[in-house]
Amino acid sequence: DADVTQTPRNRITKTGKRIMLECSQTKGHDRMYWYRQDPGLGLRLIYYSFDVKDINKGEISDGYSVSRQAQAKFSLSLESAIPNQTALYFCATSDSGGPYEQYFGPGTRLTVT
Amino acid sequence: GNSVTQMEGPVTLSEEAFLTINCTYTATGYPSLFWYVQYPGEGLQLLLKATKADDKGSNKGFEATYRKETTSFHLEKGSVQVSDSAVYFCALFSGNTPLVFGKGTRLSVIA
């Protein structure tokens, strides 16, 4: 089984709808991250959490919110989806005790029409 | 602040050609450096890493050496295969913040 799972893997939604992307991990890591990937722009950090009670904004947090429900679960919400939020979204985890590399989920492809 | 600059792609090579993807960084302190690979339709996977100056990371025939004097971590492979076609990301960790990624370099290998 995959260590970092994301649901759904694909989603098509309409402008104005609320949508939640979920991430779960079995690696026992305390740190979790949400990224967005757009063609030619690489990865951009949306939010990150260093433990259950810690939430931090990344470089592009506007229009997004997150919830860290447990050490193993970190969800990303789009309160009112807009077409320019169409992208590939990745969740990642890492261990605060090192080594510091991040482990990525398979991604969620979101299309907002 | 910390940053990573990697060569822009796309890079197109014939099978068995030599590959170099350049990566330079700016960081405070002594960062750890990483190369990730993203195959089509998949998430990013750690390819190799180096945690201190002069360390060489290696995996699957790829190598990169942590050069503090030139602040570089260039990715190399002596003979690429079609299966190496992917997007490659250079990244650094420093100062207990999330990894900082380069923008990625797309590699296409043709038979």
C-alpha cells in the first residue's frame, strides 16, 4: 500500500463549488504539506503543518484553507472554486527528526469549469 | 532567502547520450540538497540526496556532487534511456523550513 494517499485522484467541479482534497499518510511523519503544480511553474507551496496544532501559509494560500485532523491526515479545501485553480495538487510528508526529504502522494488532478 | 535555480528545459537527448542538468542554490547555513524525479502521471520521487559538502548522491545511474565552493548540485548520467524521460527537480532544505524546489527540467529521451 502507498505511504501517502490522496483522494480523489481526479475531480471536475463547477465554479463556486466547495471542494475538499484529502491526504492520509502511514509513514508516521509529523510534517505535512500541500503543493500545487502548473505547467511551466514548478511546485508552489500552498500550506504546511509541522504538527497537529501548527498551520502555516505558503506562497499561494489565498482561496485555500486546510485542516489537520490528526497527525496522519491533512485536508485542503477550496471554499469557492474558480477556473484558475485548475491544477495538479500534491500532498507531501516529512519527518522533523530527519532526514528532511519529503515524500509525495500521487496527486489530485482538479478541473474547475 | 533560500532559492534554487535549475536549467530550463525541455532537454531532448538520444538514447545513450550523456546527461547534465545544472542546479545552483542560494542558502544560509549548510543546506541538504536533493534531486527528485516525476514520471508522467505520477508524484515526485526522491532520486538522490547529499547532506554535506563534497558528498556524492547516486541512484539508478544518476549522480550529483554537493559543491559548496560553486553552490552547485548538478545531476549527471552517463547513458540515458528512454525510461529516464521525466521531469527532474532540484531542491534544498535549510533552516527548518519546507523544501525549496527549482522549477523543474523536462527530459525527453528518444530511441
